[in-house]
Amino acid sequence: MAASKTRTDWALLLLRLAVGGLAVAQAFPVLRNAHGAITTAHAARWSLALGELACGTLILFGVWVPLAGGVLAAVLGWPLVHGWLHGSGPLSNLGGLFRLLAGLACAVGGGGKWALER
């Protein structure tokens, strides 16, 4: 049984709100607590947080959702791949893996009927 167009639109709206809201909520404290000497590690963490904040905001408002979802998946996927390359297991960071897959779902699903870009 196929889902109706209205159900799909509601699902995309809820997915967009959840993924965008979670990305903003994850990035905001990192940027708010940014202080101290600027090192390479701090700069990398802040740039990832800025990317997550920007993409989360775009997804939340429904602007360029496929592009923002793809960039968000890349931003969230980089620390996971880095960890995998350095010996952690594929399921060692379940929260990061979930956010990666949710960002990919936004990239594939798009903004839906109630996106601002429509």
C-alpha cells in the first residue's frame, strides 16, 4: 500500500524539523563555548560546528534541502570515518551514525510541500 501524498509531505516536514533542529542544537553549544587559544583542533571543531549549524538551519527552514542534507551528511560523516580509520568499530558512535543517516534521508527526500523554497 503506497503512502498518500499528504502523509509523505507530513513525514518530510517532521523529518526536516527533527534533523534541522537536532543539527542546530548540537552545533550551537560548541560555538557558544568557543574560547581559548586557536589551535588546529579547535579550528577543525569550530568549522564542523559552523557547517552543521548552517546546514541545520537550511534544512529547518526548507531551503536547498537536498544540498544541505548532503553537506550535513559529509560534515557528520567525516568524524565517523576518521574514527573508523583509527580503529573504532562501525557501531562505536551510534548517535553520530543516526545523525548521518537522518541527514542522508533529508538529502534524498528533499524539502517537501511545506519547504520555504517552494
